[in-house]
Amino acid sequence: MSAAHRIAGTAVVRANAGKTRCGSALAIVLVVVILIVLIIAAFGALIGKAVVGQEPTTTATTTTTVTAAAADTPPVPVGTEAVSFLYSSDIRDWIAAVTADYNKSPHKTREGKPYVIQAVALGSGEMIDDIVAGRRKPDAVSPGSAAFLKLGNARWRAASGKDLVGSTDDLVVSPVVIAMWRPLAEALGWPGKAVGWSDILALAHDPAGWGGRGDPQWGPFRFGHTNCAVSESGLAALLATINAAAGRTAGLTVAAVNDPKVGDFLDTIEGSVVHYGSATDFLGQRMFANGPGFLSAAVLDENLVIQSYRQSPAPGLPVVAIYPQEGTFWADHPAGLVDAPWVTPAHAAAAQAYLQFLREKPQQERALTLGFRPGSPAVAVGAPVDANHGVDPNPPQTILEVPTVEVMDAALAVWQERKKRADVTLVIDTSGSMSDNNKIGFAREGANVLLAALGDADHFSLYPFSTTGQWAEHDVALADKRAEVVSSIGGLYADGDTALYDAVDLAWQDLHDRDGTGADAGKRIAAVVVLTDGEDTDSRLNLETLLQHIGGDREHSPVRIFTIAYGSDAGQEPLKKIAAATNGRFYLGTTANIHAVFQDIATFF
């Protein structure tokens, strides 16, 4: 998911045969001098920038690059050690900037070896999973919340007998809030009335949506939060909802989580969700860019509300932060050293020096400008954490207790049972070029990753296409036919040309007819996932006609399209436009990262 920055320099020197020996010697000296300057400049640039890995910021037109764990670590200059730091992608802009500054200055381990910080942004759940599975071996970490640190410590303790991370300090903090458009919040009585999960429940339960409040122009209530299993804000939303349903602020128990009334509460809330996802900032950006017709409200970190004032679609529709009256959690970004065999004393000392640097006043003040509350008491909360940016600078009145690992595991199990179900169609290119470098084989593996992430209550369709297309599986319940779908995926082979636009149009229309209209409209997360390694060659439709069809009613159609440009020959621009037309997401895929691409797409369901 991180971009590796590369610096390449090329010097071409041409000499005329008629030059004198003196002139040739002078030319050689000049070339040597130029090469030395280029090497110095390149080394300095590498030190300053190339070791800051980060998830790319994604908007309606930017690219999502998902890479395998072994491939997404930024390069390190020769002769320099890399001290590895994994951190929550929610603070990528801040960490990327201050780490580049840190790496511009020379640093040495206590053994006298030069080092740089190799910082990689990840989702909190992915971070813990990768460490426990041995895919990543960091020296220090900072997940988005103490909840994920608890979960990680428990899993590591079960395997090794000790915690993964010991003592920590918060880098920055941000309350988890319900972000809502100001006119809609005012319709609920904000700011004079305390608003909370009970109001969200009432809106989600009312088939008339905002019409039940006397504001039919805002349509149905559409809600958003990220995937609870992988994202800090998603897990916070789940635990806050359960606390509200159970009437608690502390001491949540497994029995309370499993109470049927809690499950019913979750059923109603989750039924109003548009889709999930791994990245809180992506959800916020989509909301701010598309207005109330896309999302009425979403669970976000407070700093994203502040940042929305730079990109809100209309001055008359600002976003405000609602601090639920039943209580909320901090996104506290605890940071500490990893207690594992691969962390040497020299690297531990270097990582600790870097973490101290992050909590120093200049870096904390820089975080404040991005809307984060400082983690260090040396810096006071101030602008832009203020009412002019839709937030309350005072701490939330009720902070919920982070429950035990057993309770969080029970909560996640209940969410898996009660979350909104998905109806996913995989449209996969099987043209002849997919046989190159076994692209079809890796694509089959990636498709199985997506399938494995879907639940038995989800529905799945498979539409392979080349010169023409046909349904290999159509609207099957995975509880009944999962093995049959696995077999169909395994039978995919490459042959023919590429009728991409016709295939996308047919799959979108099929889902729209089933999930976008009538009594079942919006009851499932409806999505088309498109993978192609080329450009359209054989469709009856052109791109403009396709975009008009799928994007003509995107405010009301629940069908999203996720597109994967698979390999260097895939046409990226058409796929970006197709995804943007339906508020989906575009990915760059390769044979090396296709598993991770499908895994990230699966977090939306």
C-alpha cells in the first residue's frame, strides 16, 4: 500500500573525435565532478524522502496502490541501517512530513552505524495481523488506538508468553465522532440538544428517513463507518454502539454483548450503512466530495472533520462533529517499542529516540495544524481545533472504557453476524493476454481471497469475459454453493479479445435491477469488482455511453464499481472514470500484489 520512491540519474557524455587531448582530459574531469554532485544529491534525497512509506491519499481521481508486505518498504541508502516503524494510516500526512525532516539529519545507532527511519503506514488491524503472522518485523509501532494494541498483545502473548508492546506514549489524539452535515445535525436539535446513537437508531429504523423528521429533501438516512475488524474508527463505532445499546460506559461484558437487544440495535444501525472499507480518510473524503446524497453521517476521527473545511462541496453545507451523548473513544495512537527477537538493542535505542522526536514541541505543533490534538502536554489545544472548523475544543464529556480482549472478540463476532450483507459480482478479464506471465493464475488466486473474505450469508456472481461474456455463477448464496464457486474460479482460462465496457454495463445493470430498485433496494452492499489487463477492443458500447448509464443516478443507486488495472498494459484512465462514476475505488494491480488488492476490496463488504 506504500509507494516506493526511486531516484535515478543518467549522465550522457558525447565527445567529438576532433577534440584535443587537453580538451578530452578537461571533459573527463567535468564529467567526474558532475557525477559526484549527482551522487551526493541523490543520496541526500534518499535520506530525506525515500524512506517514508505511506498509503496513498485517495480521492475521486487518485490511485490506490496496494503492495505486498515484502514490496512496500521504501528503499534505504547503501551502508545505512533501516529502523522500521509501522503506524496507523490515519496520521500518514503528519508522519510522512516529520519523518522526512528527521531523516535529513545524520543519525547513528549506539554502535556508530548510520540509520534512517523506515516509516510505513497501515491499517491498524492489518498492522497487527502482519506482525503476528511474521510478514513484518518492525522495531516500533503505533496503531490507531489502544484497543488494537490490546488485541495485538493478547495474540502475541498467546504465542510467546509476553506482550508485543510494553509501555507506550500517545503520539497524537483525536476523539472518534459522528460527522454530520450541519443542516442535518440541526434538524436533530444540535447544538442545543445532545445527540447520540439513539438518534442514529431512530433515523435508521424509520423507512421514511429524513422525511420522518420533516425533511424529505434529504432522502433516506445513509450511514458510513469503516470495517470493524481492520480499522480503528470502525472498531470504535462498534464498541460505542454496543455500549449505547447496553446502557453502559464501562464494565462491558460478554453477556451484555450477546444480549439479543444489542444484536437488534446493531441490525438497525448496520442496515443503514452504505459500505465499509479499510481507510477512515477515504470514507471521509468520499462523504465531503459527494454531499448528503451519498452519506448523511459517518463515524470519523475528529481531525477529518477539521480537514473537511478545505474540501466541502458547498459553503452552505459544512460538516460538524457530534460527540455522542452516550460516550466515545479516543483515537490515541499509542506508540512503543516491539518486544521481539528481531529488535536489537541498537535499533530499540534508535527507535526510542525517534519516538521522542515525534513528541517534541515542533512536531506536535505541526500535528495540530492538521487537526490533531497534541499527544504531549507541552502543546496546548488551539486552532484549528475550534468551532470555526466544526468541532468542540473541549474534551468529550464521556470517554468509554476500552473493554477486555474477550469482550472485543465477542463484539467482533456479533458484528460478523449482524453486519450488512453483500451482493458482489466479479467481472474478470479472460482475454488471451491474461496468459502472459501467468496473470490468469494469480488472478484466480486473488479471486479466491475475495471469496474467502465473504460470509455465508453473502451472495456472489462470477462473469468472465473476453470477446464475449457469460455467467459462470449468478446470484448464488455462498452458504449453499461456495465450493461450486471455487471450482468455477479454478476453471477460468485465457483466450479471446476484450469487450470490457459491455461486461461492466451488463454486470452493473444486473445488480441494479436486483439490489437498487423495489422493496430490496439498499438492503445489501451491492458491488461490481472489475479486473482487466488491457483496454476495451470489442464492446458495442463506448466509454462515454457506459459512464452516462452507470453514473446517471449514482445518488440513488447503491451499486458501486471497484476497478483493478492489472499489469502495465491495462488502461488506467477508463477504469478510474468507471470507479469514480459510482463512488467506487480504483486499484493498480500486479501479479505480486493482487492478493492484497482483493483483500483490501473485501474490507468494503
